[in-house]
Amino acid sequence: MKKDFDLIVVGAGPAGSAAALAAAEHGVSVLLLEEHDKIGVPLSCAEGLSRSTIAGYLDVLPEWIAQPLSGSIIRDPQGAEFTIEYPNVGWVLDRKKFDPGLANMAQQEGATLKKSSRAIGLHDNEIIVEENGATKKYTFKYIIGADGVASKVGTWLGIDTRLSPSEIEICAEYRLANIDLKPGYAYLIFGSKYAPGGYAWIFPKSKNSANVGLGLSPAVTKEKPKAILNRWIREEFSGAKVEEKIFGGVPAKLLNRFSGDNFCLVGDAGRFTDPLSGAGIANGVKSGIIAGRAAASIIRGKKSYLEAELKAEIIDEIRWHHRVRNVYLQLTDRDYTTIFAIAGKLFTGQKVTDINTHQLVMQILLHSPHLLKIGFRLLF
């Protein structure tokens, strides 16, 4: 077994596999390490992906799609709903097919994939790996940490990856069967009853199954997400069958440093998750591809534009969404009701081809003097 590689990627989720794929396409030797014996398991994701966020980076294959989406149904704290018609907006993926499919693409380009291989230490340009009870060491010229929100690679590299209660969303999700819903639409539910400081969702996998979950801010409530989710399911989905339970956390913080001369953190490890929506697949893939390309350039002694590319493609929007989230965390149920009454008028009867959050936030603020007062200083 080869022991020396140009690039080692730790974690074979979407970010890590995308990084391995991009680097392998540029001809460098790549080792992709995954601690679990199956890629895509266990899952910690609602599986939603919008077409616009991934355009130009990855073609989504039909076999990866559980359900195409044509819009969203928004529900306010009082239970009132409006629909955003957005044809071909995106998909609910089958991550148990998507993740191994992406890793397989990296392998086809020449990357070496090792499953059941847990990174346990890092020293200079050598990583220590536990493989089926044995300890192995591999050397690298560049390393990419794609090992999730609790990144060990980041810690070993001296990066402060700690999260305060205001910098994380705690999530609980069940895969439910035996429910009736509108399959082409993602449901987004807001308010303190089900998602204080966050939102709840129903992402359809078929006409009678869906990912049903919620994310909340521990800075806003001390109630456990699992308790809220159980209450919601008893009230709205009493006849449902629980097929899978998923718990996790979504980072809502940018790192002061995520890269160095011979390393980069990507995906959740790099804190590239959208702090407003919690979406992580697209930014994971994008950050992985950007980092993989940059690693190949650095390994070959060429100039890299890693940080500039990540800023333009991901970080600028994350910073904007951080500011919006700071306002969001201060909103009351009355504010949500006002916002969605305005948004309902903007979207009802319209077919959407793009949603610009800057323009949408400005329109909502300008329609409400109260929201303008609390939002303008924080946002602008």
C-alpha cells in the first residue's frame, strides 16, 4: 500500500469527496480517508439542495435525487401559509446514494479511498490513522480537513473551532413514512412553538414520506429539539411511522483562519455552512472543489487563489447572512407574522426564477417601520 501522497483529505462527505475529485482531476496523488465503513452513513442532513447554489460546480445525477422540488410552502407562527412557486428550484437528495456516488467519482479519477480509517493524530506532514485495529502513517504535501463540525484536523492544526451557544443551531430530524403532503414542495415553518431561533422543515422524499425536523438556537431557548420535535409529530403526524432519527449541530460562525501554507478546512469543518438556512451541501461541494484545485496548484508550485475564490464564492454571502441572522434571533412571533404577510404579497401569484436575499430583506424592512428600526443598524 502506498504511504506517501501529494494530498490527504480527511472525511468523505460531499466536501471531502469533492476536494479529492477536483485534485485528482489535476493529476496529483490523493488519499481520501473515511472513518465509517459506509459512506453517507450515519446521515446528519435534511438533504435539500438548490439548483442555483451548485450550478457550475457539479451536475446532479438522476440517481442521486429522491424528489425534485418546484417551490416552498411557508408557514407563519399562526399557521397561515403561502406558496413560493419556483419551478426546478432544486431537489431533495438521497444522501445514501449521493455521498458514495461522489466518492466513487473521485476514485474513478485516481484518488485512493480508504474506509473504516479514522485519523487519530497529525505530526508535521504525517497523519496517523487507525485502520481495523492497526495503526498506519501516511505522509502528505497538503492536507484538507473535511471532518465535520467537530473537526479534529482543525484542532490539530491549531485552529480554534469552538462554538458558543449563539454560534450553533441544534437540530433534530426524523424520517417519517405514512404521511400525506404535497411532494414537490419543501415546507418551512417559523415561530417559537416549533423552532425558537431557527425554523422547522418538511422535506418530501415521496408523496407519503419526508424528512421532518427543526433547528433551534440554544441562545434563545433551553428546550431540547428532540422534545419539541416529538410534540410537533404527535400534533401533526400522529399516524406517521418513524423510520430514522437524526440529531446534530449546524455551525453559524466564520473561522478567523481556515487555511495555511499546506492545509485548508472545507465544508462544516471550515464553517462554510449557511448560517441563515443551515444549508451545507452546496457550500461543502464548492469549498471542496475550490480547495482541491488550489491544493493541486500549490503541490505543483503554482500560484493559488484559494482564499480569494472562497471569499467571492462563499464567504461574502455567509457574512451577509450572519448579519441577517443577528436580526432574526431578535424577532418575535409577531415579527414573523408581519414579515410573512409582506412576503406572501410579494410572492403570491408569481413564478420565481431567482431570490435575491439582499433585495428581499430591503423590501420587507421598507414595508415595516418596526422591522426597519431593529434591522437597519445591524444590517447596514
